[in-house]
Amino acid sequence: MNVAVITAAGKGTRLKGNISKQFMHIYGKPILAHTINAFQNSSKIMEIYVSVPGEYLEFCQKKIIEKYSFSKVKKLVAGGSTRQESVYNALKEVPASTRIVTIHDGVRPLITSDEINLLINVLIRENRKDKKVRGVIMAAPVMETVKTADKDIISGTIPRDTVWNAQTPQTFFYNDVMEAHKKAIKDFYTGTDDSSLVERLGFKVFVVRGRHENIKITTPIDLFLAELVMTRKSNR
């Protein structure tokens, strides 16, 4: 069985709204609803688990899950103090029979069902070629020159063709990502994404080229850009 974990437990303080950003409306409905909808419509995803702030559990159940009839959402989970903890809280609720889990940011509403399906297919394909490949992530190639600096003085230039902006979804075999999270807890390690935890186990993670449009909504300009993309797609 393939499941999705959607992490939406952040507070969204940079948007300075009176509600967490994942519940703000864009193009007619909450950001989180747009995100869940892509997984609801994915033919490869059977169940969805969503981590949200504890104080929003009832709100999310009534205003999003029930309102938009998201039948694949099996449980809302109270998030933790960090994204990593929120993901782990959700992973603990996933059935033991799960083979593949896809982890996604709740505030990346421009992901598509086709992209979700693609990542699962690529993981299976690449693992058949190389058993060390246990994960696959979506990432966008860096478009600008990347520099390293030491005390405001340039110390080097990194070749752009070796640098990617990691996105979500990130898709793994469930047992591997669960083991990675447990080891991170044991080692008091905090990673910047789930892939970094799996990489620490010595596994390989494959990269699928993603769209720069697959933005994470963090600032007011991101809200504007996301709605612009949705409007453009609806007018095609």
C-alpha cells in the first residue's frame, strides 16, 4: 500500500495573518485543501495522513476534510514543535502494511497528481536497477550562480549543474524512512528535509526534475504567484 503524509503543522508567522498559512484561502479555498486534493486524485495513493497544529484538529476536520469530502484522509495528527517531529508523528500512525510513503509540504499547493504518481513509479524503477536507491525527491535545478562566502568575502563558485533546490514530494520505502527518523531521534539530529535523514543511513536518493512553479508558500509574494499560476491553468 502507498500512503501520503502531508505536514501542515507550521504557524506561518512570516505571512503575518490571523490564521496559520495552510488554512488561508487562495483561489477559492484553503491552501491545504488544494494540496490534499492532488493526493486525493492520485491513482497511486490509497491513504492520507495529515499533521496539523493541535489546536486546529477540529477546525481542519470540519472545514477541510469533511467540507471537501477527502475520503482518503484517514487521520489528522497533532504536529510537533518542528517539521521533522510532525512528520514522525504522522509516520507512527501509518499502517505497518505500508510499502511506500510520499511526504509533502501542506503549503505546496501546486503539486499535481501526475507528479505524485511519477515519483512512486520512479522509486520502484530505480530500486529495481539499484537496491541502494531507497528514495526519490522532486527538485528544481538552480538557475542563478551560487557562491560560497567567508565573512562576506567570496570564497568559491559552485557549478550550477551540480546544485538543486530540493522540493517535496519526497518518496521513500516506508521502513527506510521510519528507520531514518528513529535514528535521527537517537542521534539528536535535525535535518532540513526527510531525504537528508535517509541519506544518513547510507542509502541513495534519486532526483526527479521538478517545476520551479512548485513553490512553498512562505511570504505574501508566494501567495500572489501561486494564485497567478492557478488562474493561468484554469484559463487554458
